Amino acid sequence: MLNQKHNLFVCTTCGGKWEDGKRVGESKGEQLLKQLQEFAEDSELQNQFSIQGVECMSACSHSCVVAFAAAGKSTYLFGDLPVDNSTFAILKCASLYYAKADGLLPWSERPEPLKKGILAKIPALK
């Protein structure tokens, strides 16, 4: 499992401002995505994870939202993540997720912002 690519999805719709049904400016989710990509650029995570933005993860009341996913592992959805204080915690949790063969992230091992922010744990497909 450790040699396969893992995915870190970031909702780019989260925390956006809207006028007349159209998004105006850069959303908080887009800001978070840029920070994650920038900080992961010079780390081993660049080779382990595909960090990609997705349009709406349907957790709008829990902005900002990210998900960890990989084949054969549980998928985790985290929300209520502040842009300015969670980038390093997300990347640390991504490293933990990558290192676990089953992808399980016990509460006690997660960085603080990801202890409170779990929205879903989806079992691995078999």
C-alpha cells in the first residue's frame, strides 16, 4: 500500500463569497489548497500524495473541508479547518495516514485541528 499514490482532496468551494449566484474572489478552500501544495512541494508528501482541489464536497456548513483517500484504506473527511492554523496539521495527518497500512487514524494520534473536525470515516472498499 505504501507505494501507491494517496489523495488529499481540498474543497475549493468552501468559504467562498457569492454574488448573484457566482463566486467572487478566492475562497478559503482555494487559499488552503495553495498553502498545502506549497508546503508539500519540498517534502516527501509530494511523492506520496496527489493534492487536488475539488468543487464542493457537500459539507458547506463545515468550511474548510479536506479528505484523505487511497485504495484499500478508510477514507476520512475533515471539516471546520481554519485556513491559517491547519496547514501543518493536515500535512502531519496526511503523513500518518500514508504510514498506516489500513489508513486508520485513531483520535489520539491526530493533530489537534483534526481531532474535533472529523465529519466522516468511510470504510475501505474490498
